[in-house]
Amino acid sequence: MPIELKVPEVGESITEVMVGTWKKREGDAVAADDSIVEIESDKATVELPSPTAGMITKVLKGSGEKAVVGEVIGYMEPAAVGAAAVSSAAPQPTVGVKRAEGTTTIGSVQPPAAPVMPPRVMPSAARVLGEAGIPAETVSGTGPGGRVSKADAVAATSAPSPAAKPAAPPAKSPVVPPAAVSRGGSREERYQLISPIRQRIAERLVEAQQQAALLTTFNECDMTAVMALRGKFKDQFQERYGVKLGFMSFFVRAAVEALRAVPQVNAEYREPHIVYRDYCDIGIAVGGGKGLVVPVIRNAELLSFAQIEQTIGEFARRASENKLKLEELQGGTFTISNGGVYGSMLSTPIINPPQSGILGLHSIQDRPVALNGQVVIRPMMYLALTYDHRLVDGREAVTFLKRIKDTIEDPTRLMLEV
């Protein structure tokens, strides 16, 4: 009996999802718990595992199509049924009688050659070829198992047709204005459906701009002390804890101290109240496979440098594989975004509602600064704090950012908690 492949529950209040990449196609064998297809919601991407060993028999919803929770998007047959169907369909050798010059020889007659199967085309490649009107059987696949990948399809659509011949020019060529002459390069346009997570990011950013009174204040900090401390202990730290000592753990710990000193930045405007929190759930913005995501470090005030670095490293790894859990992306009382890893010198980050603040970190650059009456070169970083002015005043925002600066420039404060 066919097994229905249904859209699983992907989170509270989520009713509609988008079917992502099918990792198994019709006719593919699957083992129990194999990932069959990706399901994308506005929060995260989850994988639908195979409930048992068997074979995919029917795909009802292709990649990019919308579906609701509980909807059937495909069918599969259990292993026993799938194996029986394959064995019954396979041609069997027949025993025949060959006669030659009065002798009779019993031997096997070879079965006819297997028919040539059509190429296996990945869903994303099928869309590209379909839009270009190119038959799939004319494209050579370089993907796993000889499958036609999206890259193969794009290459096929951009390659000139061998049958195409340049048309003979007319007797009198019209004069083309210089502005109409193409300067070379492709002018094609490509359409791609907006993923649910990108759609949700857009909605929340617009919501933050429309519903909060956003203001950004800036400062800069000298990274000399932190870089010296990191350089001195990074080898011992990695040997002991199995993770590199980065700059982010310093800023997380500095943010915890600043949030304790200025609790308004860790609060939430929930009319008619302001909700203050005695804990620090700090979101760390990381670039994932589907876009920017903000997993949350719970109770950061209780964690050591090693625990913070291990948590961030695990988040980054699973974000690149789209394997973050939904509950890891929810909540958070404050966010840190490090645009410096991409080379950003200065930016104004946008808060993640309903939070009231976000700290933007930027690239470290050697710059001349005045120190004790002398002009010296120091590794400097610009800091930016965007906050909700409805409950955070300018004095509190500046105090918060100054606390971050002082802690980073003298990290011994983290040990003494002063």
C-alpha cells in the first residue's frame, strides 16, 4: 500500500510552507530516515525523512511550490513492494533450443538490450530547461549519478545552438543609433521565487522600520588589548577546549555587562508596559544557506568564553547546512551582528523586533589615533548601536556603547566585573 509523504508540523502558527529541493526523485530507492525533501518555512528549513525503506513512486509538489501542513506532496512504496515491482519489471532470460546442422543444443537466449532511460534531471534544472524550451535528453549531466544539475541546465541555455546559422544581412543595413548598440554582455533576466525565510526577513525589517523609533549611535574601540590577549592564549585555549578563541566571545561578555548596567536596552516595549529581563538571551546574526538567521545563545550571562565560542561555532556550522532548529531562532533579548567579517567599515543595523537594541561590529583597521599627546597607529573598530527610542533614551544608549568600548579596551574588567 502506498505511503503518503505529508508536510510535517514545522512550528507553532505556521500553516503554509514551500517545497524545497527534492533529494530523491521518482524511482529512487531510499533507506529508512533518509532525507527525501527539504521543507522551507519562514523560520527555518527542515528535512522530511523517509518513514521506512522503499522507493519514491510519485512526486505531487515540485520544488518552489506552496503546500500546507499535512498536505500530501508525494508517495512511496515500502521496500518489499518496491523490490517486487522492480523484479517483475526486469526482463528474464529465456531458455531456448538452437538447431544447427542436425544437432540440437539447449542454451540461454540473451534478453533484449535494456531500453535507454531518459536522463535524470534535478527539479531546479528542469525548471531552467523548461523555461528555455530545451529537451532534457539533449543535456549531459555532471551531477551525482549522471543527473542533470542546475549548472548543467544554465550552461545548456547559454551555449549557442550548433544548428543556428547567421542570417544573411539585408541589402541595405539600417543605420543604428550609437545609443542602441549593445556594449556586450548578457541582458537576460532570471526569475526565482522568494523563499519563505527571505520573505519573513523582509517583513520583519519593514515592521521594525514602521513600528519602532529607531536611532543609531556610534563609537569606536581600540582592539589592541583584546588582540594581544587572544594572541597570547589562543593556542592553549584551542588545545584545551577544541575551539578557536575569537573576538565574538569578548563582545558577548561585554554586551552582558553592558545590559546589566543599562537594562533598558535588554527590555521590550509591550504597550502599556515595558518588560525588563533579568537574563540575557543574545542572538548572533550569521549568514545561512537560505539567508541571514539569528540563532540565540540562551542565558549568555552564565556561559564561559569557551561555551560561548563552542555555541557560536555550532550555530555557524548548522546554519550553513540549513539544520538550525526552529526553537533556536526564536526569542532573544538583544542581537549582535558582525558585518566586519564581510569587510564592512560602518553600518546602521536594524533591530530584530520586538527587541530594543542591536550591536553592529565592523572590520578592524589600523588607523592613526591620538594617545597621550602622540599620534600612534592602533587597530580600531567602529561600533554601532541601533535602539528603540521609545524606551531607550540617548543618554542610556551612549552609556551602553561606552561600556562596551571600555570593556573591550580593558578586558580585565570581565574578570573583575567592574
